[in-house]
Amino acid sequence: MAYSNAENECEDNREGGGTEGNWLVALAGALAKVQQQFLNAAMENMKTMEENGSGAVQGGNDTQSAEDKEKQRNEFLEAQSQYQANMQMFNMVANMTATSLKSLGEGLTSIARKQ
């Protein structure tokens, strides 16, 4: 996923300026796009939780049928689980991005010193 995003980023740079073939910057941009995907999914889950939160926590309003209340609770719980998973994935990708870029940057610095 990140590799194909990095390839796309390099292709975009060839076509219209940008980082002029700097693969480290292209990799950083591609990894940021992966993070955005997980964060956007988590925000959608949060919206679903907000929409169904009153029904899940307080049992909804009195005019709702028991079936509707149960549906709201189930949608809330599903969105909550998916939110947690998406945020975990976001955190893992963020940590991986920081570690990878730091390691690559330090390695390149070390190579440059020896030249």
C-alpha cells in the first residue's frame, strides 16, 4: 500500500514538479496518505457513534421501537470497535513512519559522511 503510494508520488513529481525525484520525501508523503486513510475512516466511525450514541447509552427516545433502539445500539458498538481498530492502525503507521524516516535519514547521513 505504502510502496504503491510512493511510486505514485514519484510519478506525480516527474509529471509536475514537486520533490524532483527525492525518494525520501516521496516515501514520507505516501506514508502520510496511508495515515490519512485510517484517520478518515476513524472520523467516519466517530460520526456514526455520535448519530447513534443517545440510543446506545440512554436507550433512545420513548417513541422508538425496541427494534430501532437495538439497531442503534448495534451500529454504535460496531462503529466504536471499528474506530478503535482504525486509531490503532493510525498509531502503528505513524510510529512506523517516524521510525522508518529517522532510520533512513540517519543511514543516509552516515553514508554521506563516509564519502
